[in-house]
Amino acid sequence: MSEEKQEKSASAAGSADSSAKATEQAPEKAMDKATASKPGGPVEEPARDLVELLSEFQERQAALDNKIKRSKAHLADIEAEQQKLKKESGDVSRAVGGITGARADAAATTAEADKVFASVENLIDSLEDHVVKGIQQGLAGVDQDIQDARGKVSSEAAELDSLRTQKLNQESETARRRATYDQALARVSGLPGKIADGVGAVRKLLVELVAARDSGQAQKACVVREDATQQNSMLKEWVGQAYEKRLLKERQDAASELSTASGELSRLQGELIKKEALLAQRRKELKELQDGRKAKIQQLAVQPFEDQVLPKGA
């Protein structure tokens, strides 16, 4: 029994020592890990020289600069959204502040209107039915004319927006066709220079090939010959009539596509001008009807209305 107790005591003491050592080492390991994770902490392998260290700092600085740029761009987007939200919030806030008063005014006005309507009921009842009906139809006709004109304005405005979108798209398409044509034309006009550059490249390689041959450098001669063979093949293609005709056809096709795109753009521009003029006319007509509404309503108050006598059997 005494030996077992001694063994247990020794085991407990060993565990305590291990725990103590682990406790002492834990802060050091945590500190090392935290330090290594910091941007300014030590690296596993130190720089070999000052140039390498400078390069490391420059890379880190560039990374930080990019991060700052992205952060500023993101901040600008957030600030723009914030300003938009402030405006919307202000609009809603004003609506909240004014809705109570507006409702109160509306309630008082409608109540007063009901009283006035009741007070003229007997007077209006003295009119012939065909007069009342004529007034109602006349008033409805005035408002219907305004509503029809407003619908025409809305329709023309929608078509104008559609035309503007089509024009913008066609402008992009025409610009793309223009760039394609310019590139094709540049290849045609630049053919002599391209051939001259090819001649220079082949001649330079031939000089290197002869030098390698005369000096007995077999491997270099092999490399230069392969390069020169490719360059010479391309040069033969460039000076041929087939290549020139291909470039001319590409230019002609690009010119045709550019002409088609430009024609469509011109058509849309003409349609846009006509549509803008028509919309202006529709708006003018609507304004005239709106401005003349009061006079037409006043005319209903004095114009005579004849009672239409239906024929027998109708």
C-alpha cells in the first residue's frame, strides 16, 4: 500500500510540473502567434539584403494603397446612398408632417361641399332633364378631351424614350463598326511597312544564321533557322496578291457594315427629331385644352340645350 501511494504521489507531481510548464509556455506561444499575424510582425525568413527588404515594403505599401482606393470608392458609394436616403427620408418626413393637416382641410372642404350641394338641389331640379343631361355630357366631354390628350402625350413620351434608347445603342454599334473599319484600313495602308519590317527581320536572322554556320555553332544555327523559316514564310504570304486581296475585302466589308450602321443611326436621329416635335405639339394641345377648360365649362352655363324628340317607334 505504501508503494502505491508513493507512485500516485510521484505521478501527480509529474502532472503538476507538466501543467506548470504548459502554463508558462502558453503565453509565449500565443504572443509569438499574435506577433507573427500582425502586418508589422517578424517574417519566417528574413530578407537576404536591403534591396529585398525594400521590395517587400514596396509590395506591402502597394497593397495598402490599393486597399485604401477600394475603401474610398466603397465609402463614396455609401455616402451617395446615404444622401439619397436622407432626401427620401426628408420627403417622407414632410409628408408625415403635412398629411394630418391635409386630411383635415379635405374633410372640412368635402363637408362644406356636401352642404352647398344640398342647398342647390331644389334649384337644379327646376331644370329640364335634357338640360341636366346636356350639361353632364358636355362636362364629361371636356374632361375626356383632356384625358385623351394626356394619353397621347404619355404615349409619345414613351415612344420618344424608346427611340432615345435605340439611338444610344446604335451610336455604340456605329462606333464599334467605325473602329473595325479603321483597323481594316490601317492594315491595308500599313502593308508596305509591314513587308519592310518583315524583310528587315528576315535579313537580320540570315546574318545571324550565316555567322552561326561559319562559327560552327550547330545548335544556335538550328534555332535561328527555325525562326528565320517562320519569318520568311510570313513574308512570302504578305507579298502575295492573295493576302492583299484579303485585306482589301476586309476593308470593303467593314466599310459596308459601317455604312449600314451609320444609315440606321441617321434614320433614328431623323425619327427622334420628328418625335420630339410631335411630343411638343401634343403637349401644346394638352395645355390649350387644360387652359380652355374653365371657359368651356362657363359656356355650358349659358348655352341652350334642345330637347331631342325621338321619332315614333324609336
